[in-house]
Amino acid sequence: MLRVDIRDLQRGSAPTNGELDPDDPMFQGLGLDLLGNISIDGQLQGTSEGEYLWRGSVRMVVRGECRRCLAEVLEEIHIDVPAAVFSSDPEAADDPDFYPLPARPTSIDVSAVVREELALRVPSHFLLCRADCAGLCSQCGADLNAGPCACRTSAEPV
């Protein structure tokens, strides 16, 4: 459950645990190929009048291509969110470090934080199949991870 009723926070912090389907509309437009459910675990608590703090983590598996050799890569991603602040203070509305709330919120939905963290921190275009990936030959396109290619490089004498 990523939406917490404000009344639940009067007794202390409230858990925000859940799993989202990779086809959830929340992930549309991010350009991520997510596999399996996205797991969210966190706690939401009130910090002062009209201000709330969420701490949590997000886990998922992303599929992409190795940026060097174009092989398929599956990478497990774990994102820790040390602090996300929700505030109903009108002066905090323009601050990018705060998530704005209406003057008298009835609930808080942490899904905006999850979406933003995915957009900013998931390396969809920087995946590597392995740290020492040799990539593809720039002349013939052979996968250099399988061994040297047969074409001549410009450094070799003719």
C-alpha cells in the first residue's frame, strides 16, 4: 500500500509496503523495460504540522542492452531513498526537495517518489553485461568478447 491515510500517522509511523506490476501506468514514459514486480518497502511518519517524511527502498529487475556489445542484460536494481519530504507549506511547493501536498491532506501517496527515483537512478542506457566487456569491433561488428576478430585494424600494416 503506497497511499497512507493521514489518520494512521497519528499513532506513529505507517508502513508503505507493496508490489507494483511493471505495466502499471505509473511507469509509462520512463523508457524502462521492467521485469517482474517492483517491490517497495518503507515507512512514512509525520515530522511537524503539515510535513511528513518517507524513507524506503525500491527493488526491481531491468532488462536492456549492454552499451558495448549489445547483448541482453538483466540487472537487479536496489534504490535506497533516505528521505523524501511531503509538505503542505505553500512556500515549499517550489522547492524540488519537497513533494507538495494540499493544505489539508487526507492521505499521502508515495508513488510519485518511487517514479522519480526510477527515472533518475535506473541506468537503462548505461548497462554493461560485465565490467570488462570488450564490445564490438568498430570495423566488422564482431563481438570481441568471443575473441579477436578476423578483420585488419588501421594500425596493422597491409
